[in-house]
Amino acid sequence: MLCSLMDGRARTSTELSVIAEVSPSTASVHLTRLKEQELVKVLAQGKHRYYSLDDDRVAATLESLMVLAGTRSKPFVPNTPTHLRWARTCYDHMAGEVAVALHDRILKNKWVSQKKRHDGAYELTEVGTRALAAHGIEMDTTNFTRRRIACACLDWSERRPHLGGALGAALLRSALQHKWFLKDLDSRVLRVTKRGEREFLGRLGLQVGA
Amino acid sequence: MLCSLMDGRARTSTELSVIAEVSPSTASVHLTRLKEQELVKVLAQGKHRYYSLDDDRVAATLESLMVLAGTRSKPFVPNTPTHLRWARTCYDHMAGEVAVALHDRILKNKWVSQKKRHDGAYELTEVGTRALAAHGIEMDTTNFTRRRIACACLDWSERRPHLGGALGAALLRSALQHKWFLKDLDSRVLRVTKRGEREFLGRLGLQVGA
DNA sequence: AGGTCACTTCGTCTACCATCAAACAATGGA
DNA sequence: TCCATTGTTTGATGGTAGACGAAGTGACCT
């Protein structure tokens, strides 16, 4: 289980039970124990509970253990339809490969910063505020009090976080306004435009194979 | 057991059984298993069998595991009489803190190099031959064919290797000839002279608290 | 030779831990 | 509101890993 989580992605307990070739109940017992020892952390989202490695130190330790054991695990293969995998909407924000890459970029650029441990909430930084304005992305300031500014929302196909909250919504809204992305009719799929490639993907340095 | 070996020293199976609070037989079985998995290596010397970590990678893995577990083990306390601990003879070569420091220094300076893995034998390098001459240490070339030039000999008090073989013997012989060390009467203890501090410890950069 | 010490091998036993099915809880959609 | 889906909790069970004592091996000393 831990080995399969080493790719940094999150998995549900049932998935992990299949990987470990044990019953769901066994997996559940085992996972609660791993949680107690703070080797994994859980993120409840809808009726799914996503398990992932708790810490970089856990990953590092596993890494060296795998070297000793000489084991390599198979890569994670998403079973999501390909046309949904690259870019789609998730409620009012973006999801898919692009959204995950965007999330990572924004975090790396320190436009947002983590508030606490084990809580998906982010806060907007000084740098972030300026950068968003520069890129022509406008936050809806009316309901700032009601809603979290930004948070990590686990991506179904990628099993890694993308950006949710008010900021996530603002990004999607701006992306559609500027015609960087087009919504497919009668589907959640998003398609990037020529203009989007230049003004969005290009400027943000997102090299995502479409 | 593995944790206690993390200081790089070697220990006997009985010592490890005491540390792990199990019977000697249990420890023995466990250690053979660790050996099979190449986590530890054994060095038979006299009627003792010294166990130590097999590899730097094993130590590194344990290190990160200990960080996760938040455990720290007690340091190794030699039960050797203090007057024997610092410097003494071991058959025809030197042993004790000084000898171990000397071994490490010689290896670091690349005067000798390891031949194979898991074999204590060393071979003399070009650099080493010149350096020995420069320091006024003469090898006895008569019995080169019979004896190993140099080898790691496990130090009883330090539980780390010092230098044995023809080179080890040559070092002790020269040290006594040049009056760098004096042999205590009727004992294996060696005492360093003023001259020895200058011309031996000093030149070799050995800072060993006497 | 014989005795002691250090350690391993063998045979046996037991406690414990993973495992599973069935019951329970929670969420989401119809 | 009900049902399907997802996941957790519980209690019983069986297999196995790890423990030990006794016997065996080899090295060293006198």
C-alpha cells in the first residue's frame, strides 16, 4: 500500500485493498493503524476517503527501503475517459492534468501558502495578489467572507490536488471570459484555444501534453 | 539490534542478545536472517563473531526510520580497562583508540585501498608507499610473499577496525624504533612520548584525547 | 586430552496478528 | 424516502513468526 502511494497520489481504501490483494475490511484496519502512526493521512471528500503519505519524511524512508529491497511498483493508471482527463470542470473550478499542473505552479510561485498542516486551506500572498492582477485574473471580492479563498481539492483522475475555493472559481471564470478555454456543449470537458495556449499556458510555463 | 549497530561499531551475538533482551539462540537465528538479507555482515575473529551493518545504505535507511520513530539508542560503552583503551599492542601491531584513528586516517589518505567487498584485505597504493617512506616507516620486505600486506583487524575495545598485517606490524616496529611509543613493562599498554606526539600524532593529524 | 567459552542448530510450543464475513455507518442520487 | 455505493467496526479464527532449552560445533587455553 505504502509503496503504491509513493508516487505522491492519493488512493481510496478499496483501491488499496485491491493493490494489496486483501479484503476491504483488512485494508481499512491496516490503514487506520498507519494513520495512528502518522504514516498516512486521510482526506474525506464526498463519500470517498483518500489516503496518501503523511509526510516527505515517510516518502524518503520508503524510498531508501525500496532501494534496499530492490522493488519497484507499477505506475498508477487512471481509469478516467481520456477526453475528461486533460481538462474539465469540477463544480465551479478546473480539474484534470492542467488544473493539477496549475496548482503546483501556483504553489511553487508562492502565490498562495499553506495555513496549517493536514488542512487543505490556502491563503493568498502579496506576490499572488499582484501576479493575478498582472495576468488579468479578477477575484470576486463580494463573497470573500463566506467562502474559503483557496483550498486543495483532490483531483479524481490525477489523484493529486488542484485548486478549489474562491480562487479556483475566479481562475475558471477568467479563463472562460478571456476565451483561454472553451466549454464543450453538454459535457464537463474543457478545450484550450490558441489564445489560451499563448496567454495562459505559455505565460504560466505549463507544458502539459494535450 | 540494528539500531545499536548504527554507531558503526561491531558487536557479538551475545552482546546483541543482551541489548535486544532475548536469549542468545533467538539472537543467533535473527542475525542469520539479517545476514541472509544482507542487512548485516559477520567477521569471525578468534572465537568471537562480530556483527556490523552491511552497508552505508542500510545505515541510511535505519537513520530515516529512527527519525520517523523518534527513537534514539544509548551510545556504546566499552568495558575495557581505561589504561588499555587508548593504545596497546594486538599481537604484533597497535590497537586502541589511536590505532583506530590511524586506520581511518590511512584509509582516508588512500595509502591503502580495499580489494574486495566483505574481505578485510587492503593493498598498498603508490601514494601510500611514498608517504610511508617520507614518514620514516620501513616495511619488512623479506616476508611479503607469506603474509597479507595489510588488513582490517577488529579492535576489541573500540569495535571498529584498526590496521593489521605486514603494514600494521611495520608501523608498530617503526614506532618503537623511533621511540614514538614506549612499551609498558609486563603489559600490552603503549604510552606516547613527547617525540611521538610531534613526529607521529602531529604529522598524521591525529587528535586523540590521551 | 580435557575443559571452558562463544555461538549456532534443532525441535517444539505458544501468543499474537492479520484476515475475513457480517453488521454498521455515511453519503449521494433517484 | 429508499436504495446503491463506499467505507469502517467488530468478533471469531487460523497460521505463522518468533521465542526458548537442549544439544551440537568449533576455537582457545592449560
